[in-house]
Amino acid sequence: AGRLKAAGDRLYSAACGGIGFESGENSLSIMESRRRVLSGMRPTGKLHLGHYGNVRTWARLQQEYECYFFVADWHALTTHYESEMDLEQNALDMVIDWLAAGVNPSLATLFVQSQVPEHAELHLLLSMITPLGWLERVPSYKDQQEQLKEQDLATYGFLGYPLLQSADILAYRAGVVPVGADQVAHVELTREVARRFNHLYGGEQGFRENAEAAAARMGKKLAKLYVELRRAYQEQGDGDALERARILVREQPNLSLADRERLMGYLEGDAKVILPEPQALLTPIPKMPGLDGRKMSKSYGNTLALRDPPELIEKKILTMQTDPARVRRSDPGDPDKCPVWQFHQIYSDGVQQAWVREGCSSAGIGCVDCKRPIIDSIQGELRPLQLKASEYEQDLPLVRNILKEGNARAREEARATLDEVREVMGLRYR
């Protein structure tokens, strides 16, 4: 028991820019800020085991990073705009599961995307500079059109949803985005958009002279090192030199924020960094099989919900299909053809897996014998989560207040970013 939880807690390390910005009283200082994480989920209601690894990853990240986790309700409309969804109830159900699984509103900011309209404004402004071809080449654009053929996805919203994701990230100038391997392309698009924005709007008169003066303020020795690292990157493409130069700039406490931005931009070109480029944080979460062996998904009707009562979990697993060749108890089976075996690969240790494989292959154990340990493991793992979820279910005003406070904090941060974006785009009217 707990192997899925442990897998969700294990994270691969990734380099993070950690660049901070100041905007009025709500400043995000380079030296003082923890690295910032942004992640979200579409509101589909109560979560199932397929989501659990992601939420456990969030619970781990909030201990090490400054985290913003949001209900992506606008994203839900990009593919299901015709569906009758109770988005508010779905959001509440989903957030209850987040809280029950260990996401702590005192450590992370939880909010609803549509309650922070700055996401939409930044999406609009970024759409002015984003080439159409960048969106059309995102792998998920054609993939989802193939998978969701029954839905009309020939909409502007569906084409532009990767850019909305970019706006979600850049609104908080997040340095880290936890994703699976299939979502790395979305983070790369965000990096390209940020790079293009900085190139177009990060220029200033006398930028080169100002950047060189800023380098000199680091002191003679460090200024020389900065110049050498910049040259190594620009002339030889040395990525390690670029990262070392970024770290050098971030660690200088005597530089103003404007100087840091100039020096960061001067490393790669001739513009200040207004929107930092995020890094993808790969999260190695095992793919949770559904009750029929396919990916666990509500659309397949093959899920185990995190709040399914113990008797329902038992019923669902006991009625799972097994190796179709094993008709009678005395027939030997092949674990590799049985969906239950996929659960053992997640929940069982090596000894128990060996017992299952031997017992199934020799007909030494029956299918019910094979399923019992899985039932016990899942019920045991979900019991404390369900107790916490029940408490939140009985206090919905508390859940709504958590989101209300999170919405306010998120909007304050996003507004600071938009103030600077409007300024450099010439949209600050006085």
C-alpha cells in the first residue's frame, strides 16, 4: 500500500530560473522568493486514482516551492463548451479532493482561473504577437481532434488553448511547471512566447550602455566573469556558461531589480526580461490503469474514485475482467493479459508480485485471491483521505472561503504582471 503515493512524491530535479520581479507593494524579490510553481486541473468533479499521483506531487512541491494551483474552468470550455456542466460544483468537489490529499491552503494559493480575469487579458495580448503556426504545431492540437472526433473542435478557443496555458503560467512569472512528458511541448511554447515578448518589448534606449554599467556595479572581478560567460554563450553556444551567468546575476544583492533584468536580457540579446521563461519539471507518475485495462478515465467509465466507499471499491475490483483465457479456477492464466496485474505492479512489492505471477500461471490461486490484496491496499490508502474529505464536505463555506482568499491573492500577483505588460506595450493611459 502507498506505492502510488510514494511514486507521486518522487520528483525528478529540473533547473529552474527562479527569476523574481518587483511590482509595487506585492513584490517578488529575486533573492527572497522561493522558486514559484504554477499548475492546474480542469474541473471534472470528484477525482479518481488516476489523478492521485498528480495531487500528491503538488503536496510535495508546496513544501519546497511557492505554489499556485488553480481550477482551469476556462480550459474545460475549450473542448466541452456544449456540455451541461456544473462547473462550480465540479470545482468544489475537485478542490475538496486536493485538500484531502494534502494540498494545504496555508502553503499554496488555490484559486479559480475565471475569477482572475487577468489571465484572459494576458492571453489576448500574447495572441497579438504569437504566430499562428506556433499553435498549429502543438502536438496535442491534432491529437485531441482525433480523439474527440464526436465534438466540434474547429473553434478559436480550442486552437488558442495552449496560449491560454502560457498566459496562466506567465501571469505569475512562474519558474517551474510540473508536467508529464506529453505536456513538455506546452511549456516550450510558453518559453518561445516569453522570449518573443521580451525581444519585442524589453528594449530601452541605451540598453547596452545601461547593461554594461550594471555589470560594472558587481565589482571588477565579477563583471569580468560575467563578460566571459556571456561571450562563451553567445560565441560558442555554451549553455552551462549561460546558466552560470544567470546564477551569478541572481546572487548579487547590491544590484537593483532593473539592473538584474538588464543583465539577464543582455546575456542572450538586447532586451530586458519582462516575462521569464519557465522550466518544465518532469513528474514521474505511473499511469494508473482503469478497471478494464485502459487508461483510467471518466469517459471510459472505468474509474475508482478517491471517495468511493470501501464496499464499492471491493465490488468494482471483484467484478474486474481478468485473463479471458482463464474460464475456470483450475485454468492457468497469464498475468500480462490481466488488468488486475497492472494494479499489482503499482501497489504490490516484489514478493507479492512473484506470488501473483506464480499462482496465476500455475492456477495455484484464483482471481479472487489475486484481487484481495489490491482491495486491501486501495481501501487502506484512501481511508484517511476519505475521512478528511468528509470533514470538508460538511463545511463547504470553508472550501469556498479558501478559494475566495486564493482568488484575491492570485489576482493581486497577476495584476502586478499585467501592469508591467501594459506599460511596455504602451497601454498605460494616464
